[in-house]
Amino acid sequence: MPNTVLIGAQWGDEGKGKVVDVLARDADVVVRYQGGSNAGHTLEIGSERFVLHLVPSGVMYPEKLCIIGNGVVVDPLELKSEIEALMARGISLEGRFWVSDRAHAVLPYHRRQDTAREQRARPGQRLGTTQRGIGPAYADKAHRTGLRMGEFCRPGWEAKVQMRAEESGCADGAEMVATLREAAAFLAPFIADTTAQLHEEWRRGRTILFEGAQGTMLDVDHGTYPFVTSSNATAGGASTGTGLPPRAIERVVGVIKCYTTRVGEGPFPTELKDETGDLLRRRGREFGATTGRPRRCGWFDAVVARYAAAVNGVDYWALTKLDVLDECETIRVCVAYECDGRRLDRVPADAEALARCQPVYEEFPGWKMSTSGVRQYEDLPSAARAYVDALCRLTGVPLGLLSVGPDRASTFRLAI
Ligand code: IMP
């Protein structure tokens, strides 16, 4: 397998965890490069369900090297409990899991700042964040006032945390330090110069899988700003977030659902606030893996998909959740927008303009039968194949993988 970046092509929750789990089979190293515990990657293996927030999804294979790169913001308390939960299930991380010493820590005051901002926000200004402290942690990184994970391995971090907590208006800085002390000691053996490790792996010709979190439309530069997360969720982030150069990346796989969902606030042109939206939510089990919030659901948006294909340089789609559409009589796909009396073929930069966009739909007949037991592409009903072919034609990207259910067996590989 070529070194591959896997990105979300919509607003997150495309099923990346499941696709990473399949592709990780052929990789030697799996590395996360952005985001933090706002992500929730769900894996279903046999009868077991795992939700990972920070540890790369490749961890389920005992021999893979798993790395949290420098571009990730790491909540030490969350990471410690995630590692402990994995260990309790017999999954060993020793000697094969590392956290970048350059990655920034999400500290208790970041979480508090995140929640306070959301509570203070006037209507229309709320972002609907996951309240995991992601934005404030990245803000401190850009302000150059953050704490990097490497600092937990040296004396002196306690005074810095207490000072920053107090500067942020928290009177309980000393208690925060006390809570962090155990996690810092627990995590210290996992902290390393992962840039050097990754370069060594690359030099030795080992296969690297870059695991993106969130999605293109939540990217801080390319998404629906300000209704975005605070990192570069697009393929470019894989280089800055790991220290590997762009030419180490040989292929980009875009994970995309056969319909669209969004959690949190912000424009969503194909959103369905009717019973079809409810049907997608129910059949697709569209509730946040991190916050449990019901996701907003709507039709596939080919304008967004084309934009994601362009920004990330997507070579193949990993198309997920086709089975969720099994009961639909007619399926719609947005092929363009109408905005202020004009037809638009691309995503406008301005979120307010996107909020005024009305979708122009093309209709496809549903197949009205179950696809969840299908194990090869050729066995899909012809209307389902026609729908999948149309998505690829409308977006100009070939199909690499398709999934018709949550478990490993329902995910079948075509070109990747
Ligand atoms: P934050 O990343 O917690 O700051 O949240 C910013 C926006 O990104 C909100 O709309 C969240 O709902 C959304 N978001 C963050 N992480 C995810 C994710 O993993 N899946 C889907 N949406 C996410």
C-alpha cells in the first residue's frame, strides 16, 4: 500500500474509524495528525464496539506502530483513561504507541474556557463545539503560551500550568496541577520525538497511514468558518501535523457518506428537517460518538464533495453507509446551489452566503431492498449501483471502497 492520508470529505462522522481499521491491515504505522478528543472513531469488531478519541484506530492490530503526531492537541486525562480502557481489554500499547513531544496539551482551563465561551455566546454566535477545550488549546499554541507534551517529562511544568490557569481566571490552578500529576507520570514513558521516529520509518520504506479527524468542511481554513474546528482537517495537515514532508504522502483517500450529516451549528444546504431526515438519523444511528448529540441529516451534496476532492486531492472515495438509504423511495443529490438568483457550482467562502444557498437536486430511484448483507459490489441492486456510479461521476473521483454496515465484513475494497 502507498503511504495514504485518510480524510473526511464532509462535516466529520463519515465513518473514518471503520475505514482506517480496514486500511490499517496493510500499513505498518498509523498516525493521527490533528484534532484531539473532539473526535470519536467508532469501530465494531465482532460483537464489540470501541470508540477511540485520541489513540489512532490502528491500535486494534497488535503489531502496528501507533503515533499521535505534533499537530494533535492531547488531553492528558482523557488519553490516560483511553489507554487504561484499552489495556483492560487486553490491548497492549507498550513499545508501539508514542505521543509527540511537540504536541500541545489540552489543560483543564481550556475545557472551562470552551464551555464558558459557548454559554456566553449570543444566538447565532454559538458554534456548538464538543466542549473538549480544542479551540482554546490551539489558540494557546498560536499565542505561544501553550504547554507541549514533552514538558511533562521535565521539571517545571507545574508552575507553568498554575500560572496559566490563574491568568485564565481560574482560582484552582493548584488543584488542576494535582489532577494532572498522575496523568503526566503515567504518560511520560509514551512521549517521544515522533518526527524522528516517523522519518526513520519512512526511510526504511515502512507504510504509513495518516488518520484524519473531523472533515474538510470543519477545517479551520477551508471549512465553513467560523463554524469549524480549530485545526487543518484536510490532507495538508498531515504534513505539518507529523513532520513528514508532503512528498511522503503518496495517496489520498476521502471518506464520504452516501448522504450528509453535521453536528453543531453552521450552514448545511441539503439539511432535511422532515421525516426523511429522521429516517436517515434512525437508520444511520446518527448520534455523536463524543457528545451523544443527534446529528443533523440531509442529502448528499456533490458541490461539497467536489470541493473536498479538489482541496485534498482525493484519489479514491471510501463511500460509507449505503445501506442507510435502503428504504428511500427516491434519493436526491445536490448538484449545484442557487444563491441570490444565481447558479453556483462551488462552495462560497462566506458562511452567510452558504446559508442562503438553495440546493439544486437531481433525483435517483431508490432500490427498496436490504443491501446490508451484500459482500461484493456486483451483488448490489442495479439502482444502488447506478446511485454509487452517479456520485463518482458527479464528483469526478473513482470508488475505492464501499461499506454497507458497521462491521468489518460489511466493508469491501474495490480499488484500494
Ligand atoms: P470543536 O472541535 O469541539 O471546537 O467543535 C467545533 C465544531 O466541530 C462543532 O460544530 C463540532 O460539532 C464539530 N466537531 C468537532 N469534532 C467533530 C467530530 O469528530 N465529528 C463531527 N463534528 C465534530
